[in-house]
Amino acid sequence: GQQVMQIPQYQHVQEGEDFTTYCNSSTTLSNIQWYKQRPGGHPVFLIQLVKSGEVKKQKRLTFQFGEAKKNSSLHITATQTTDVGTYFCASYAGNNRKLIWGLGTSLAVNP
Amino acid sequence: DADVTQTPRNRITKTGKRIMLECSQTKGHDRMYWYRQDPGLGLRLIYYSFDVKDINKGEISDGYSVSRQAQAKFSLSLESAIPNQTALYFCATSGRSGSSYNEQFFGPGTRLTVL
């Protein structure tokens, strides 16, 4: 079945450095969603990409969907301590009834 | 008030006990989901429901059962709890709209410990 691989599993950065997490699939994805889970919290929806090559920005966050719709990335410019958490990518399976989740990338930011 | 609520927030129980986790939502969504989260394993789907009469198993349904009492309520039961069911459990909802790819809204989670 459809799988979504996410790398890296963990990343530590100094405050002010950039951060990127990648999501890859061997099959074409119909869409990709990104969620953030703060420590001790619950996942919160950030954004959804649907179109091939789509790029969306939210302040310091840039989300991309690959041309072949098999990969996606989340890039954070100049990280801040408020960016700490786990970032998950997810995609609806072919029947659009359930999300297939990546394992997440945990980001730690040293002040 | 929170749109998706879960009770209890924390629960410690013993092996063999029956446990029910409850989820309620005021978002008017028809789709509801139960996930479990374990360190390093991400979010795994236990059960999902698209309406009161549409309940489906997820990838790890063994040892669990669910009840959709109403559009707004979706309960998860552990008939006979075992230690490896110790985890963080999340309920989530999503709505139906013109797009099929709806975002999911999560409750605050229930931390369950089975001794």
C-alpha cells in the first residue's frame, strides 16, 4: 500500500539556522498535508498542497510539492525556539478515506 | 471551548481491565478517527468512522473496539487492556466539503498507562 517516508527523524539546530524535512513516496500522491505537534501537544494542521510543483509560504515556513508529486518538503528559515516540535507529513490514500502518515521529524532548537 | 474533547486526559489501569476513551466534537464534522501514538512510531490509525453507520478498521484495530453513538461522539474501548496498549491516544475529526482532502482536527489526547 501507499507509504510516506519522512527524513530526518531528528534534527538539532542552533537558533537562527535553517531546517528542512523531507517526505517521499514511491507512488504518486494526490495531495500532501503538513502538521506540527508541539511537545506535550496534539498535531495541528499547517497546510495542504495538491498541485504538481506547488509552493506555499507561511512567514518563515516554505512548503513544496514535487513536480512528480512523489515528494514534498518543509523548510524553515532562521529557526526560533517556537519552532520546536515534531513535523509530520501525511497524504490521503487512494480512496481518500484515511491519511497515511510519515513518522515525523523532531526539531530541537538550541537558543 | 475546545472543538474536539477527549476524556479522560490521563488514565492508569491494570492488565485485564476494560477501558473506554471518549471523544466529542462540536465542529459538526461527520468523519472521526482514533489514533495511537508511540515514540518513534508516529500516528497509527485504529478505527475511523464516516458516519454513525460507517465504521472501519484501521491498521492496528486488534484489541480495540469503537462505538459511534452519534455524529458528535466516537468512543474507543479496550476490552481487556494489556501493557503494550500503553500509549497516547488521539481522536480526530474532519469535515466533508467540495474537496476530498480535508484537514484533520485533533483532540488533546488521552495518555493511557496499563500496568
